[in-house]
Amino acid sequence: MFMDVKKINKLFDEELVVINMGLDAFGDNLKKEQVRVLLMNWKPPAGGNKKLISLLEKLDK
Amino acid sequence: MRLFSGEGKVVSVYPKAFNIRHQDGLLVSLVEDATQMSALSLHVPSFFRSRKAETEAGAPAWFEKGRLLLNGFCIDFAASDLWESGPAWERVPGFLPSRISILEEALLLRGRRGGLLGLIHSSAEQNPFVDRASQALRRILNKARKDSSIEDLSQLVGLGPGLTPSGDDFIAGVLLGEEILSVLAASPKGARSMAQQAIIPLKVNKRDMWECLSRTNDAGKTLLFQTLQGHFPCYLIEAAKGVGGAEKLEEMADAVGRAVSHGETSGTDALVGFLFYLKATANHQRRQ
Amino acid sequence: MKKVIIQKNAYYDSVFLMLTAKAVKQIPDVKDTIILMGTEVNLEILENVGMSMPETKNATPNDLIIAVEGETDAALEEAFQTARDLLHKRQRQVDETDEYRPASFEAAVRMAPDANLITISVPGTYAAREARRALDHGLHVMLFSDNVSLEDEVELKKRASEKGLLMMGPDCGTAIINGKPLCFANVVRQGTIGIVAASGSGLQEVCSCIDSLGVGISQAIGTGGRDLQARVGGRMMLMGIEALQNDPKTKVIVVISKPPAEEVARKVIAKLKETEKPCVVQFIGQMPQEGSELLWYAGDLEEAAGMAVALSKGEGYPGRTLFLSEAALDEIVERETRGMARNQRYLRGLYAGGTLADEAIVVFERGGFEVHSNVQTKPERMLRDPHVSRKHTIVDLGEDVFTVGRPHPMIDFSIREERLAKEMEDPEVAVILADFILGYGSHEDPCGAVLGTLGQAKQKAEDRGGYLAIVASIVGTEGDFQDLEDQRKKLESVGCVVMRSNYQAAMLARKITEALESRGAD
């Protein structure tokens, strides 16, 4: 299996810039370690309405 | 509302305004008060009072048949104060050739560098955008002499610095000039005044610009989309009124000064475009 | 010399862009800078002034281009650093002044266009979709969420491997990338040992042991618990190994997992043999095999750490060094069993860390004991009711049956306390075995939180005329915020015996149980 892991090795050499989607605690912990992190106030898309979510999925494509 | 039906998403939220990006790439702003209005805005103070607090970037919106659905709220464009209507131009007395030169002087005094001010200000810092625009405008003017219309203005679409590229602001100014003169010509008093000065507005060909909207970014696209249809940002309307009503240099400089404080070079670039249009028309008349 | 950076989908107002340009121009040895949006015309102009670069070829109108011409590399670096700092500060200012936190992925990437990693811990139903979008956007993903289907996991990992991105998870609780803690993680010294693990608490245990031996780690990549199942095929494990093989800072590679599917195990071992770096393998529960000079098989997590440390120093493995001698252990056993009542004989292991529970089960089974559990593989040893212990029992309290609708026991100790309350009523219980996990994500005072109940349990046993032994291990480092020493002291204050690794704690508990058995036989 051919694996191109260049981007992973690139990550190892970069500064982490993180988006935290979900539990705030995980983002706060990164802040304590001086990591640049953007905390989200994630809400289920389209208010959790399954029909609208599938509409949005089509939008994504 | 001429926006096609489609999906949208809230892209940014500010205390008095927020922007929704239509799937075609246009930015519609919902504003709490009229002074915040941009190229394409809905003035909906009541919405702000009740719903704004719950609206967040990423929230989906739907445009359909003259209505905007957002957060369970339905905004009817017909009923809301949409920045759609053209300005009332009756107060604008017209543009005597002499007024044009005072406008130019005021721009030289108050205009901001960095964009296309160099088109009229030879000692302003020249930059590659001015060079490019200057070449394009020379060609445009040569053609205008023959065709009596302004063609290929689309060469400036997407040109230059700024979140809204300078070229787009310039074009907005040109279109503003055409709009003002057309409206003036439509009123008896204005028509008389123009006839006295033998001013016939140069027509600006818009077709090529419509075709070039994708050559610029969302902000520029929105500005062009609106101004091509005769809808201008609040600050430009105010500028046109101020400039049209100014008799003396100080009054003109004040009006210009207010306009150029908009954005970084947006106001300056738009007024340079406006001036270009007026001068082109005046010179054209002189030649006929 | 010229250089260019591009920010995709940038929405900075013009005033700010101008200020940024001014700031950059002021840097000494910067000749010129142009900041503009990537429209067609602007790209042509960049070309005309000789500032066009390969990166700009694919720019779109909504991308921000910052082109700088400078006399020296240092000037260029400083220019870009300045620009980046200003742009990020601006983002944050907008965040703070508007108190704005994005609710959707699109909004988030607009606000953080240079993000390179996302941590996702939203409910499982939505997690796969968000992970997919993140990968499509080019982000490495840490997927903490569980309740993601196996099909989704397979698809996500395929996508990730096609794009060459990390897809840590689903159900990946721990990782340490570039020395930074993702989700549950300890603060570990930086060093040369790289780890890829399909086990959260296993990863934490190995890291803690390595750190306590004075050595450090380069990267700790989590793959999620199912990675080494046949359908997933070890995809992320293999990618992790490849990345560590290429990483100049990694000198030793450690692989941790529950026993994988056979063909996956073969692939992993083959991959490890391909790397030229020394490797340590720990498939929990699998009997260590004969290794080779560069590939060592460990018998347990602590040993894996010890071997990795030895390899990183270029030394032979000296055997366990963290711990007490046989004699010292025997002394403890004697002391703990002295006061026990005749009918006390059973072990109850109450674990928050799943892999640590597995390891404890292995230790006991290797000693010939039959252990019941909620995570047993042998059906006859599965607890009929996971809430009720039977004879020797080790439970993984982090398992779904216990955590539905409640926080994980690493954070919320009520699950453990409730179980402890039950066990303390059983006069046949002789020894309690438990893990305490420190670090980010964990409770702020794991030992203190259950101290009262531990003390109560000891008291109850005494009241019955017996003695309850409580053996514990603390997974943590001196860098963790909970204060390792203090945590140890707290446990010892109620009479717990604190061992330096889970393996040692399980071994001690086993020795106590063995001593009781042989006493019973007299």
C-alpha cells in the first residue's frame, strides 16, 4: 500500500493551529499549552433537522 | 428582489450588521440602521431587536421569491426597507463643467493614496495598478470618441488592492456618474440645465461587466452586481448629493472628505471613477 | 528575493490590509510588499512586476495574497511573521470584540484559515460528516467521538490515507502532537520516542512510564480502538509508522494495541521491520515472541516503555527498573494480608482506562486465575450483569453500559464510587485494584475525589473484623496539573498501596490474591 505521509511530517514541523469542535475543555487545555486554538460553539447543522441536513450535504457537494 | 432563489449562509456577525453570502457569491447585509447600508442591504431594525442575538455565522438562510428566510424568521423584501430604490436626485442641481474642476481639486486635496488616485494625481505615488488602469482608460476614451459610449470598462474588474478591489470601486463611481446624469436628464429642470450646457450623458456598456463578475471576489462582485442595476451604497449617494450641491471648494472638500473616509481607498477610488465619467462626458460634448 | 503567502477565503477589511502592508514595509531589508486579493487582473499585475510565484497560479479571487520582496531571507521571514501575527490578532480581535464563536465548520475555517488540525468531540451522529468535511478541507483530524459506525470509520480512513492526512479515531481519546495534548493527554517530556497506539489509556501509561524514566517522546499518534480490526486494516497505524519512520526527531517507534486481526498484525510487523529504526511492539495479551535486534516484543505496557527507553539510549534492556524488589513486594503482601478475615479472597478491579483493565486481566490470567469482566473475550467469563461482580472481577467502567448518559469515569467519579460502595458490602472482597489517570481532560483531583469512599471501604472491612487492601497506580507525570506527588500522598493517607505502573499494581494485587489462596489451602 503506497502511503504519502508528507503532510503528516509537515505537521510535525509546523506550529499547531487547531479548531476545536465540541467539548470546550479540549480547546481550553490547548490554550493552557499556548496552542493557537479556535473554539467553536458547534450546533448541529440545520437545527438537527435530518431533512435539512441532507439538503446541506447536497450543498456541500 | 433580483437575487435568484437559492441557499445562503451567514458569514459574519457584527453588532449592527451581519452578512449573508448568497450561493452565487453575493453578500447581502442585514443592518440595524440605514447608515450601515452597503451595496446590497436590508434595513431591518426590528429583526435586530428580536432575532439577531440568536444568529450566528454558519447559520443557513434561504432566498426565495422576494423573501429571505433566516432563523425561522421571514423577511419580505417588498415590505422591508431594502436598499433598492435609487436616490432622489431632484436636489442635485447638475454638473457644470466648473464644478467638475472643483471636484478634481477637492479630490487632489483629500483623496487617499494606495489605490487609483494616481490617475488624476501625477505626483501621487504611482503604482502598477494605476499604470494598468491608465492604459485601459486611454483605450476606453479613444473608443468613446468614436462610439459615443464607454466600452470595455470590465478591464478594471478585480484590479488593485483592498477587500473590494480598487477597480470595482472605480467602476461603481463611473456608474454613479451615468446614473446621476441619466436621472437628471429625466427631470424637466435637469433636462433644461443639461440642454443649456449641451450635456449628453455617455452610455456605459454594462454587458461585458456582467460577464466578468467572476473575475473579482465576493465583495467586489456584490458591489458590481448592485451598481450595475442602479443601486448604490449609502455613502456614495450621500457623496453625489454633497458634491452636486457644493458651490465652493470648502463645501466640496467636506463632501469629498466624508466620502473618502469610507474603507481605505474605496471612497477615493469611487470618486475618481465618478470624476472620470463626468470629465469624459464633458470632453465628449466639447468635441461634438 | 521574493516570496509569497496566500490566505484562502480571507475577509479582512481594507483599512486593516493597508496597515499590515505598512507594518511589513517598515521592516529593514524589505524592498516592497504588495497585498491584494487574487483576482485575474491582480495576478497579471503580479506577473508584470515580477512578483508572480508558483503558489499564486492557483489563487482565486477570494484568496488574499501577500507578496514581499526583500534583500535577505531573514527579512522575508520577519515580513511574513509580522503579516501572520497581525492577521491572526485581527481574527482574534474580531472574535473577542464580537464574542464570536463560529457554529459551523465553514465559519470556523473562515476565521482560522491557517488551521492544520481539528479536534472533533461532537455526538457520534454528526461526527462522521464533520470529519469528512475537515479532511476535504485538508485538515488533520482528531476524532474523539465514538458511536461512529465501522463503515464510516473505514471510509474516513480511506479518505484520509488518500489525502495523506491524520485521521485519529473515531473513539480516539489521546494523542500528543508536537508536544501538545489532544483531548486526554499527559504533559510529557519531549524526546526521541515515537508512539502509535490503538489505545488511549495504553498510550497514556506508556508515556508516563517513559517520562518517569527521564526520557521523552517525539509524537504520540492515536488511531482509535478499532484501527487494527480486519475491516479497517490498520490503515492509520501503518500511516503513523510511516510518518515516524520519516521523522528525523524520532529514533524509536513503539506500537501499542489490543491483539489485532491476524493479517493486520502481519502487515504491522512487516511495516515495522521495513523501518530502519528500532521498534517495540505491545499487543496487549499476546505472549511476547522472539524479537530481533531492531524489533522487540514487550510483555506489558511498562515493559514496552522500558524497552523503548533502552533502545533510545542504544542500550540493552536491563529489565524493570521502576520498581520494587521481590523481597520488598513480599513484605507488602505480608503486611496487607495479615489482618484479613478468613473468608476474604476475591479481587475487584475498578478501572477507568480500558486498556489498563485489559492488562490487569492478562496479568491475572497468566497467574492462572479466572477473571470475570464486562470486557472479557471468553464468553464464560463475561459478567452476566456488568453491575454485579462475581468472584475475581475486573471491570472497565469506561464501557458504554456504564457511561450512557454520563461522563466518562476519568472525569466523573460517581460511577466508580457507586461500584465501590457495592463492593465494600461484600465480605469476600480482599483487594481492590484501581487506576487513577491524571493529565489534561481528567478530573482535577482524581484521588481526592474518591478518598472518602476509599476510606469508608477500609473502615467497613475493619468493622467486619477484616482488612481491605487497596492497590492503585497513577498514570501521570510531574508535568501534569494535578500534582503527581500530592495525588500519591492522598491515596497513601488512607492506606492505599501506590505502585508505579499498572503492571506492577496488577502484579501486587495478584500476589496478594495468591497469598490468600495458599493460606486458604492450609
